[in-house]
Amino acid sequence: MKFEKDGLDLLREAVEHMESGFSHLPDVESQVDITALRDVLMEAAGRMQDNYPYFHPYYAGQMLKPPHPVARLAYMLAMWVNPNNHALDGGRASSRMEKEAVAELARMYGWETHLGHLTSGGTMANLEALWVSGKLNPGKKILASVQAHYTHSRISDVLHLDFEAIPCDSRSKMDVVALESRLTKGDVGTVVATIGTTGTGAVDPLPDILALRDRYGFRLHADAAYGGYYVLVDNLAEEAAAAYRRLGEVDSIVIDPHKHGLQPYGCGCVLFKDPAVGTLYKHDSPYTYFSSSELHLGEISLECSRAGASAVALWATQRLLPMTRNGEFAGGLASCREAALQLYRKLSTDERFLTMFEPELDIVIFAPRAGKSGDISRMSKALFDEAAANDLHLALFSYPAALLRGAWPGVVFEGETVTCLRSCLMKPEHQEWVERIWGLLGTAVDLIRR
Ligand SMILES: Cc1ncc(COP(=O)(O)O)c(C=O)c1O
């Protein structure tokens, strides 16, 4: 079996249960032509075969993780009502579910009070956090590391705030010496700490950045879109664990349930430590805020319409798998990290490969060994193709040569960047599949070295 389908029977039962809540209403004739529907659905299913198998452990490339069956089913269930979580007028039950689910996320960071909501994804969530930051520090600069997600500079542009990138150290983390030297020049309103970079999964040195905040006074935003859930896990190396222990001290956090939170796409989340920032959103809606004096989520969100179904899916997932340290959900994440460590150990002790540093979360960066960086880039691309031809799907990553010189002393560097391979081991099953992945990788690397 490739797809979990048993839940589809439960879906019918749940839809009928939901329908029974509306049984007092007169029936509405169905206008749907099932034959035509079938034809189109089959055509869509056929078209969707043209995808990498993101759901399978042999997909070990980009940052993609399948939703949990409960999330998929709860999302579909909600579709029969299709609530809009802009206002309680559009999604009463799902807005309440969103508030509960988001409060549970905030509690992961020790925040018993907070302001926050779901967004369409990490970019919108970061936009919102930086918008709030810009309102509180008008005209001041935003700093993030060169390895921060590329959207931070674009978001800053949208917000008409100057952005500056701070160099990274050889482990892809924000260089705090460079950060401090920039801070001494003044005019900085916000520092973005990336808690799990997109490229390598590196965790910026939060304790050092917090110490600099005490000295220089700036707003600190944590982009934990990918890494945020790792706060629940107990198998991190001490340096990363130290950052997670202090994550609750930042001013705002972005965490993406559609990355590690087992949700379908369209589910990011922004959290503010101080609920008072809600006053910055102040607006009135002549159309929607009528049915209740309770908070409408649209009153504290930049976006207007938002999928209530996302909230239903997240709420159901967290009901089944509570966000507790050492619970089943946390165990799944710990397996991802363990998978990444196992693969890293194999790669770093094998003469055919080059590695850089131990993964902090679950992303492994590596390359086929060669003497010149141009050959490494060429062989990485060849390995990517050869592995894919054998159903093992990896990703490519263009990494700054400057950050590699220390790790690869024997290599002659010929350009500014080196193309490496990147493997996000984001499925708990990856731990069991490491041996098979390693087997395919070994065969593929031998073929390209011939
Ligand atoms: C650290 C980080 N921040 C932000 C984003 C952007 O999130 P989204 O793609 O959900 O907009 C990503 C996406 O990979 C990310 O890894």
C-alpha cells in the first residue's frame, strides 16, 4: 500500500455526523452529475501521478512532509461547511478551534498568554511579524543572517524597511561578532534569528543574540517556520537545545504547521509574546464583525479570508497527537533527527563523500568527493540525477564556497558557490529507511565516479 485509504470510510461517517447537526433544515437537491464528476476526478488523479513521491521515504529531498491522515480527513470534513476564519460570522466553530490550537502552539514556548493566529504559510507569518516590528520601530533596519530564508529581504522591501544580511560562521549560523559590530552602528529595529535554516537546518545562537538584545535593545523575531517544533524533542546537541530552551524569550515566533506539524499546505502560524500588539491591527469591518463581541480573528490578522479547514485539521491533529515533550508527535520528530544523524555518520566516514557539519535538526548536506569545487558541483548534479533514476529523490543546494574552506581543506575552490546535495529527512519513517537510502546512494555514487 502506498496511500493510507482506510480513513476514507471514517470520513463518510464523520460527514454524516456533521450533517445531522443541520437536520432541521429542509433538504437541498443535489445538482451534481456523478458521471461527469468521476471523469474529471480520474483525469485529475492521472495528472497528479506526475509528481515526485513526496509521501514516500525514498523522497528525501526538499522540505516536504505528508500531512497526518487525521489532518487530511479533518480538512476534507470541514470542506462540506467551508468556514472562513476571518470572522466568527464566517467560521464560528473553526475560529474557536483555531484559538485553541494556536494557544497550544504558544504553550510549547511557555507562553500562557500570547496573540497569534494561523496564516497561509511562513512567508505571510513572517511578513506579519516584521510588519508589527516595523510599526514599533519605524524606519529602523531589519537584520537576518545570509542563510535566513530569502523572503526576509523581500518582505522588508514590501514594508519599506531597510534589510541587511549578517554573515554566517562555518556552521551556517549567524556570526554574533559580525552582528554586534553591525549593532554598534545603531539604527537596528529588528533582528531575525533563524531557528532551523532552510538550507542546512542550522540554529542561530539564540542565547548570544538575547545577550546582545539586552545590550543594544532591538526587537527579536524567531523564524522557526521549519525548526519550531523541535522545542519538544530531547535528542538535540547541547548548543541547539540551549537555543530552544530560551526561545520563549523572543518577541515573536513563526512556526509552520505545514512543514513539521503534519498539516496540508496553507498552514503557517505567527505568535506574539505580548498580546498588546493587537492594538496595531486596529481596523473596523463594515461587513463582518456582527455576530459576536468575542474576538474575530480577522481583527488580529493582516489577511482577510483564511481557511477554517486549516484550523480544523490542526486542531484534530493536536487532539490526536498533543504537542507535549516526549509524546508521540515529539517521538516522530526525534526519529527524523536520528535518521539525519545516522545518514550523516555514514557519509562522513565514507571516502566517497564530503560532509560539512553534523546536522542540528534533520537536514543533511553532502557532496561526492573531488579535488576541485567545479568537479564537486558537477558530480553533485550527476548524483542527483542518478539517484532519482533509481527512485531516490534528493535536493541540490548552492552553498557559499567561503563557508566550506574550513571543512574541506584539501579542495581547490574555483567559484563563489559549490553545488551540494541536500536531504531533508522529515518523515519519522526515514529512521527505518536509512539503510535502504544509503544502499541506493552508494550504488548511485559508484556509477557516477566510474
Ligand atoms: C526558515 C523558513 N522561513 C520561512 C519559510 C517560508 O515559508 P512558506 O514557504 O510557508 O511561505 C521557509 C520555507 O521553507 C523556511 O524554511
